[in-house]
Amino acid sequence: MFANNHSGTFKYQVNSGDTLYNLAQKHGISLEYILAVNPGINANKLKVGQTINMPLSTPVAVANIYGGPLRPQIAGTVSLYDVPNGTWVCADISGLPPYQPAAGGENPIGPHGFHIHMFGNCQIGDPADPFQAAGGHWNPSNQPHGNHAGDFPVLFSNQGRANMCFFTVAFKPEQVIGKAIIIHQNPDDYRTQPAGDAGKRLACGIIQRA
Ligand SMILES: [Cu+2]
């Protein structure tokens, strides 16, 4: 089981008219929680432009990730939180394969290429080359690979476990519901077109409304 237990915060710049009470309501969290992550804050003297810590609320969308035939042990979640100007993405994945250095003309195994792909279809298809039904990278503004809206940082395994969050301005969670997230066997070089030479597809999950 993987709970969405990322109890992180993001930086929020106070706008005119904001009160902690309104912010709590808007983000679906308790006022006490905001106060707890802003020790010493004076709730009655918020200044426009002041930066405060805002707790992450519930994710707008979640992908449950399942390993395919090349690595069935993979399981986990990717959670997408709506934050000002973009999305906070949190991955919690286990069962990744042990790292193997490049050898014999083969790319290293890990850290793992990690992307949003176009189609929300995780049918396995060819077990030797699975998850082709998810299509190529989600690339709505026709950018070179390395700057696709669906390009993510590589997943860095710690004895099989990867746990990371990052911020992106490339999309809002609503825009990617119904697409797929893929974990690849090899690293993404962010340069080779069109997919960073990230190799075979180990795991897949469809992004669904949380
Ligand atoms: Cu990919």
C-alpha cells in the first residue's frame, strides 16, 4: 500500500485580499495546519508579497504505477498537486531493479527515464517491448525532447525505492488526467530524439482524478 503521505509544503506569495482563513478554505486544509508550518506568523498582519509556507492539500490527480513483464515488482504512486503557477509532482515507487553500469554496449540500468506519455493506455502488448500503447511523450507544444511538457527528472533508486517531488510549470494537473506515466529501464539523456534513449518501458500508470 502506498498512502499519499507527502506532508510537504510549498512557498506561497501572499496576494492582496488573502487571509489565512481564506487560504485554508481555498486549499482544503485546516487553519491550524497553516499556522503549524509557519511558526511565529502573525495571522492578522499578512503583507502582500510576503512568502508563507502552504501545506500541500490533497492531490488533484494520482497515477497508480504497476510494473510490466520486464519488472513486475514495481509498484507505487505519482501524485499531482495543484500549486500556484504549476504542479508539484510526488513519486513514491518501490521495486525498481538494481543499478547496473553500462557494459557491452548496453546502457546502464537506472537512474530511470520518467515521463508523461500521450495515451492513457497501459496495455502490455508485446511482453518483450511492453507498454507501446501509451504512445510517445506528451508534447503539446511540439518541443524537442528535453523540453517536452511530459519530461520529468530521472527516478533515482535507493535499493529499489524512489521517493521524490519536483515542481513544474509545464502543466496543471487537470491537463494530464487520462494520460500515462511511464518508467523506463535506462537513464534519459535529455538529448537523443525523440525519447532520450531511455530504453524499454518497465512500468506504467494512468493519471486519474484523485
Ligand atoms: Cu517515456
